[in-house]
Amino acid sequence: MRLSLRFLLPLALVLAGLAYAVIPLVDSLTLKWFVRDIEIRSKLIGRMVEGPLVDLLASDSKTKLLTYLHRIIQDERLFAVGFCDRDNRLAYKTLTYPDSIPCDGLGTIQADQTALLRLPHGAVHVSAVGIEGNGRMYGRLMLVHDMSWVQRRSTDTKWYLFYLFAVIGAVISLVTVLVAHLSWRGWVAGVQAMLRGEGLIALIKDQRHRPELQPVAQDLRALIHDLEADKRMRDESQMSWTPLTLKTILHDHLAGDEVLIVSNRQPYIHMWNEGHIDVQVPASGVVTALEPIMRACSGVWIAHGSGSADREVVDARGHVRVPPDKPAYEIRRIWLSPEEEDGYYYGFANEGLWPLCHLAHVRPVFRSSDWERYKEINERFALAVLEEAKTDNPVVLVQDYHLALVPKIVRDHLPHATIITFWHIPWPNPERYAICPWYREILQGLLGSSILGFHTRFHCSNFINTVDRSLETRIDWDTSTISYRGKLTAVNHYPISIEWPSRWLPEQPPVQSCFTHIRAINGLPHGHRVGVGVERLDYTKGILERFLAIERLLELQPEWIGTFSFIQIAAPSRSKIDEYQQLTEQVVASAERINRRFGRDGYRPLHLRIEHHDPQEVTTYYRGADFCIVSSLHDGMNLVAKEFVAARDDEQGVLILSQFTGAATELPDALVVNPYNIDQCAAALHVALKMAPTEQRARMRSMRGIVQEFNVYRWAGRMLMDAARMRQRARITRQTGARDARTTIGGQA
């Protein structure tokens, strides 16, 4: 008995000390977790009620508005709601709204701010959500959440932890009494095993069979997830994202892992040019980001061989080593006949999926023959992945909407592979997406991915909602994870960007020389004001709407006639498709009409350049223009906006940016416009031409800082880091499962 007490008394002291230290820590983390949950919830409520609230405010119906506010607080956690108008007056409030939360004066909570307050009846959380619509700011919606439920949950958690420590203490005490006769060395060995985590792993596994521990386990898992996310954000903010960073990630986190890239577009194209073969590098942000990965890991890039000389340079297996000057990896080329390309690329991908996913009012066309071609070519790409894979768990990066079926095919044959799929265009809402006759097959194909990436959270949300309506799945909304047929897919947002610094800048002349050059080659006077637009000739880019805005500018501000011209660089695109042919005709006709109306001898307001320009030429236009306009009707990101910002190392120039681009959420210092609002766009053109150099510098400096920090290497690096974490967890799971299997077999033996 004495020997037992010698063990039990120190054990009791240790457990009491652990409980004293752990319970306040868990209580603090739980509070932070709940506060963060309330803040996210408040933003969601604000977005949901903003439209109806704006309509009621515009109608000035006080009775209806108060009724609407009272309906909002039917939520059991929402204690009160108030509305502060633009003059910081409490214009409307529910009966429960506390007088101690003012709209002005000391302690005022401004828009997008939150606060924890202690009132006589208890603690509350206050969020101020800015309400705007119809081009004006109406005021702030004050959402007051009751925090008493947090206190109750915190108390429950403390009791769970108390019971946990009590159970652990009782079990260990019983075991200690039974084995007290063992030697001191044996006891130390047991403690060391516990410190290595073996006992903890068993306890966590046992929670599945012990209902009283499940709430604690769930809370701890959620806390661990939040801590991992916070750590990831801190790590990413402290990194300088360069090609070397990507190589370091591969070396540190994916050392020895096989990497394969699958895309329709290839990083190097071989073309015949007057009897000899030229090597072209497409101006693609994706190529810029993924090439350092290939160079570092000596992987294989699988792509469509579209060049006129591509077949002449490959070996018998369709491979060619690149880059030509210093080969570091291989391209595996996939060959398509003209009929296959028409059905797969021009047909299903670009007459079907492209207009389906872009809200540009062009009707998608779906043909059964195109779908059969699309399936056939996706299977061909997937078969190439299986042929190139040297292990059963490669990292496979699948790019864009051309290859939506590839992830599932690869997953079916390589279940341990880590498949990262990035969808480079928007994802529509569930109703619009269901227009596609084969929408379930595409979703099933994409859910073969381990990680599925989009540009924005909004597109992620659209995809998850689409899956929720279309397939029988389990969705973890907190972590944006979808479980389908026993496989997990993490849906994350990874905003794509451009390289920093731009590879084209070192060879560029000074900005003043670019300024002079673009005016000289377009026959414009030296002091002429110039705007520029750069994109493919595509109906999603809003080129016609842009021309109407220029016409409206010259109507409203005739002083710009003769002193301002706009240069539109429009690369021909998908000219086999009828909609693109019609768009070209409309753009040419619109430019000619405006030039006839406002032009005169030696002067044209619109200069239309429907031809390919190499990146050096485009960068010169960026540097020499007074402003750049991006008026996309719908765009996943739009890299032209970021390219313009990166080119302006003089910190001058103005960016006019459509609100319907992903870039608009990252570059708020641009002049953000609705491209359908012609008068608003015309006003933005006038503001851009009149903007003072000091304001231009302040806006451009801010945007350049954002593009520098959130560059294309960060985009690729974040996906690789998430893949590395996922692979590490999978390895631990497999090892733990194998160890459990061996233990079970040994016990049975």
C-alpha cells in the first residue's frame, strides 16, 4: 500500500496541475473560436439581408422596415438589430436594441468593425455591416449577438475536461495499484511510452465507442483545424514567394514525390518557320507558375501537341526534353485530329462549358457528339497520366475546364495519388449549371480530386452548393470538404496572379520612352492622352460595352475629342466558333461607327488592333498609356489588370476595373465599375484622365504591393503546401492502420 501511495500522490498532483493549466487554455481558445464563428455569421447575415434592406430603405417604409428587422432577430442567438444611417443617427431599431450601443460619439463601432461588450444582462457581440446599393452608401446594420450560449458551451466544455481528467486519473490509479510491484525502470518505460503519444492515440480512437467523449473530441479537432489554418497564414505571410520558394517547398515537403502536370496548353510549342523550327513560349500565367515546379522535380508535363513542328521533335513515346537550352523535364504530347479538336476543344469545352460558366448572355450549346469527343479525349489524357506515373501515389496537377473528367479516372486507378485540380474560370450557381445535360458526370469527375481550387470563395461556395443539390454527398461546411463515395475533396480558393517581378521589365525602355513610342507608331501627337485595353477577342471581355463608354465620354465631355484616343489590342480567338466571328464583326462595326462620328482628318478616337502582340509589345503599351481599362462582363480573375500594375514601376497610370472580375476583390484601389453601366464607365474614364499624379501614385503603390505579395508563385506554393499536408496525414493514417492490423493479428495469434 505504501508503494502504491508513493505513485498515486505524485500522479494526483500532476493531473491536478494539468487540469489547472489546460482548462483555462481550452476556455480561451473556445471563446476565440466562437467569436470568429459569430463574425463570419454576421457577415453572412449582412450579405443575405442587404438586398431587401436596400429596397426597404429606398421605399422609405418605416413600418415594413421595422417588421423586417424583427423578423431577422427570430434567430435565437441574434439579440437585437439596429440601423445607423449616413448621418450616424440610430434610424431604426428593434425593441431589444441596447441604448448603450451608440451610432456616434465615443465608442462608436464603424462599418466592418466588431466589438465584445458587457451589458447589464450579460455579454454581447456587436458587428457593424456596411449597407450599400444602387451606387450609394445607406449606413450600418448593427447586429447584436447574445453571448450567453457561449458561456454555457464553455461551462460544458470545462465539465467535459474535468470528467476526462477524472477518468484518466481513475484508470491510471487502478493500473498503478495493480502494477506497483513492478520495478521503477518498468514504470519509467511506461511513462515514456505515454509521452510518445501512444496512449493518447488509443484514447482518441476510443472516443468513437464512448459517447461522452465525442463532444470533446469534436471540439479539439475543430480547434486543431483553426490552429493549423492560423499557422499556415503566418507561415505564408513571412515567405517571399519566388521560383526558389517553390523549389524549397518541393525539397522540404514533397522530397522524392513524383509530380505530373496535365493541361490542354503546353509550356513550349515547336513551330515551322520558313524551313526551320522555332520554339515559342505561350504568354500564360499558369505556365509561369508551374514551370519552376517542373524544373525542380524533373517531372512530366502532359499537354496537347498543337504546334506545327511538335511531332518532328518528340521521341517514339511522344516525349521531348525542355527547356531547349537547359533540359530539366519532359513534355508528353497528346495528339488530336482536327475532328477531335473540334468536338472536344471548340465544341464541348468552348461552346458549352465556357458560356455556361460565364454570365455573358451567350447561350451554351451542348451536342452529344461533342460530349463523346470530350469523354474520349479526357480518357486519353488520363491514360497518359497512368502511363507516366512511376509510383502509386504521384502528385497530379490538372488544369482547367478542358479536363474535368480526368481526376476521377486517375483516382479510380491510383487511389493513393494526390490530385490537385484548378478550375480557372468562374463556377456558376446550381440552377445555371444544371443546364448542362451531363452535369452529374462532370461533378463526379471533379470530385476525384484531392484538392479542387477556384479563384474566389464565391466560386467555391457555388460549387459546394451545386454538389449539395446534385449528388448524394456529405459536406463539412466548416472546412469546405466534400465526402463522395468514400473519397474526400477539399474545396479551396487560390487566387491566381502573375510573376513578380515581370520577366519582361528588364528589357523595357524607360516609361517616357514607352510613352513616346506608342504614340509615334499609332500616329498620335506626343502629348495625346491614351487609354489601352488588352485581351482576347472574347464576348466575356466587355469590349463592345467599353466602346459605348468611350462614345458616351466624348458625348458628355467633348473637350476630349481630338486630344484623347483609345487603343484596343484584341488577339483573335476561337475563330471557328460562330459567336466569335459575329463578335469580331460587331467590334469592327462599332469602332468604325464611333470613328465616323467623332473622327476628323488626322484623328481617330478608337484604334482597333485585331492581331497578336508579343508580351514585350503589350508591356510597352501598359507603360506608355495613361490608363488601362478591364471591363469584363464576367471573369474568374483577369490577369491583364495585374500585368498593367506590375508594368508601372513609375507608380503612375490608372486602372479601371470591372466589378465582375476576381481581381476587383484584390485591387480595391482601382476605379471599380459596372461595365453594364455605360454612364458610370464614361465617368470613370473622365476621372482617370483627370487624376492627379499624387493620387495615381498612392493607388498604384498600394496595388503593386498587393500584386508583389500575392504573386503567381504564392498561388502554386499554397496548393503544394496543402497537398504536402494532405499526403502527410494520409501516410500517418496508413501507417497507423497497418500498425493496428499487425497488433490485431498478433493478439489473435
